Amino acid sequence: MKPYTPAEDSRPFIVAVEKTIRRYSMLAPGDTVLVGVSGGPDSVALLHVLTAIAEKWSIRLVAAYLNHNLRREAEQEANFVADLAAQLRIPCEIGSEDVARYRALHHMSIQHAAREVRYRFYDKTAAKYSAQKIALGHNLEDNAESVLIHFLRGAGPLGLSGIPPVRDNRFVRPLIDMTRSGILSFLGQNRIEYLTDESNKSLKYLRNRIRHEFIPYLKSKYNPNIVRQLHHLSAILREEEDFWEKTVTITFQDITTKRGEDLIGLDLEGLQQLSPALRKRVIRKGVAAIKGDLKRIGFEHIVAIEDLITCLNPSGSLDLPGRICIMREPKTLLFYSRRPGNTTPYRYTIDDIEGEVYIREVDAVLRLSTCQPDAVSVAEAGPYRVFLDLDTIRFPLIVRNFVPGDRFRPLGLSGTKKVKDFFINKKVPIRVRRLCPMVLSDGAIIWIGGYRLSELVKITSRTRRVLKMEMIEGRG
């Protein structure tokens, strides 16, 4: 790596960044650090600061840029980052992803899709270079804006704790205590070039409206130091959240009476004796543990569960988004990944290759579409998205739940296998087996939704037409 000597008058900025790195234990000697560089002022400043301290801290740097294919300027940015890395003699990885297509496939906002794709790229690149840390260029004002965004969306203390300086002991933000003016001053003192993203001026995005309209209004009318105050607030709440997380984890473990693949049981009396604040957090942890996340779970759902705990009725149940079921028994509150009990048989029909059907029993849409063999991406395939040889399929397709005696030919095997035995080998809970969608063509099971494709419909070198089949949570 080329030794980088910054201007003398920019030394205080570098010292301040090092102070932040030490405060949050962001880096350790010997770390390989992947630096996300967009070409903008923050990430360019971050790369130069880390280059300046690399020898002192005994770290190795790798630059990374992802083209989201959303703006015409992206190719220019990629070239700029590649040239910058070459000047600093830093390895550089340039990636490209179709974020618009990813958004359409996963039914999310463009910002959410871009973030998911970008972090996936960082993870993949970090693995390639054996990087222990991934450094990102978020600054103090980014954090203040995030606090306001979460506040306006009704977030609790966790959301108001803002952007974490360190996440998962892997993602680090050395500029998190630096202001934009300080960053621009550092760049100017060192005559460092950077690019400007014009989309950051567009008021169609909430963050930009907060940045260019709301915060300036708060500064002029209420508090000229509002940005730093919001930053301090987030730091206070982050410390308190760390404390709460430890307390909630211990309490949750203490009152857990049952634990399985598809259920968690908590001692009802223990829940009733907790303070409301702690009880709500324990409830959230229970839902997250059984569901895998808290997507689509709002404050009203947590309150409804708390009402179930504290009401006089000794029994009751609630159905939550994601097919989660909460049931109260005389001594236990049970969190189920699926509503238990007998399953009513279901049966749906898909008549053509561009069809779809909503499977109410599993709260999911089964959607079909076609594509050419050369458009099939192995990376896109998974438990809930499969690609089939269209010429091996006969319509209409039947979608139904599991029936005892079902057999199919799993992908990669020459013979048939009982679906029941397949589920047992996969340790699929009985309640999940009863609801699992089976897709049939001409009487044969061609896909066990969410688990395995059939050998009968696999894509080969002779495949001319491809059918994509995907199962999407919710009504799509």
C-alpha cells in the first residue's frame, strides 16, 4: 500500500477519527478492512483516513464499489473508485447488480432492495479477501437523520438509538462522530477529489427532505445544535439498549419452559409478574425467536399479546403476521410458528404459465413466470424460488397440502421417496408438514414448496423453455 501523507492542518481530523475507532474498538492490528466506497465525500474521506493510519494500525485495506444499475452516473463512479484505489495501491473490487429487478422479485422499496443487495455484495467480497471488518462512511449527521426518520415512523428506543458505530463486531463506521463540514474541510485541505450524487438532492426521498428541509427548519427555529443533540440522544439510548438486551436475555431464559423447532413456551405467572416495560421486551424476543425476525410486527401486536397475558380469561389465542400463533394456556404462553391442530385439506388450480394463486392456509402467493435458459441465475434459486423445464410440465397444475402416502422423486435421486420420510429426514415438524404446499403436474409432485424440486422437471442442457416458480409470503 502506498504511504499516504495528509496535509498537516488535517491532522486533527485524523486524530479525531482514531479516537472514535478506539472508543468503540472498531479495529485491531492485523485486520483486513473492506472499505465501502461510493465515490462521494464521506467514503472517499474514509478511504484516505484509513490509508493514512494503515501502517500505524497494522491493517490492510480493500476498496469495494457496487453498481446498483439505477443511475447513469454509476459507471463513472465505478471508474473513479477503481482509479482512486489504484492511486493508493489498494486492491479494489467492482460489482454490479440489478437492484430494480431484485426489488420487483422481493416486493420492497428501492432503498431497502439497494441496501440488501449492497450488504450481500460486501459480505461476498469480504469473504473473498478474508476481511474481518467492513468500514462504511456514515457520519454524525447521517445518524441524526436516521433518529428523526425512526421517530417519525413511531419507532421505540431501539430505533431511536440510530446507526450503531459497530454492528455484529464486523461493520464499523469510523466517521460516525464526524460532521459533514469537518469531512469536507479534510477533503479540501488535502485537495482530494470526490463525486457528488445528484440524487441526494431529490426531495422525493424522506431522508433528503429531512436533510434539506426539516433539520434546517429545526436549527433556525428551535435549536441550532439539534443535530449534535440527536447524535447524543442516540448514544444514550444505545447504551441503555445494550443494558436492556442483557437483562431481557437473562429474563427470557429464566421463564422459558418449553423450546422446540416450532414452539416456545414461557411461564405465564413469570410474565405477569414482570414490569410492563420488561414484559413487552420479553414478548418481542419471543416473537423474534419463533418467527426469525420482527418484520410486519408492530407495537399493536405486542400490546395485544400483553393483553392476552394479563386478561382474566385463562385461555385464548392470537394470529400474527407471518402465520405466527400465540396461545395462552392456564400456566403457559405458547409461541407457535404455525397454528397447531388439525389441518383442513386445501386444493388450488393454476391453469397457465403466467398464473398465480394465493394459498390462504400458509399465507403465501405461488407465482409462475417464464424465462429463457440463459437468463437463469443459480444465485436466485433457493427453497422458495425454483426453475423448471417447462416442456416437462402439463397444465393445469394442482396445489394441495400433504396427503399420507405421497411419493416423489427428489432432485438428484434416481428413485422415488415417501414424502413423509423426506419430512422426517429434514426434521420438519408435523404441524408444518400438514400445511406444506405440494405442486403437482399430471398427478406427480414436482415441487414440495420451500423444500425440494423433483428430478422429473429439472433443467438440462436440452432445456428450451424455463418456468420460474416462487412462493412469496403474504398476498404479494
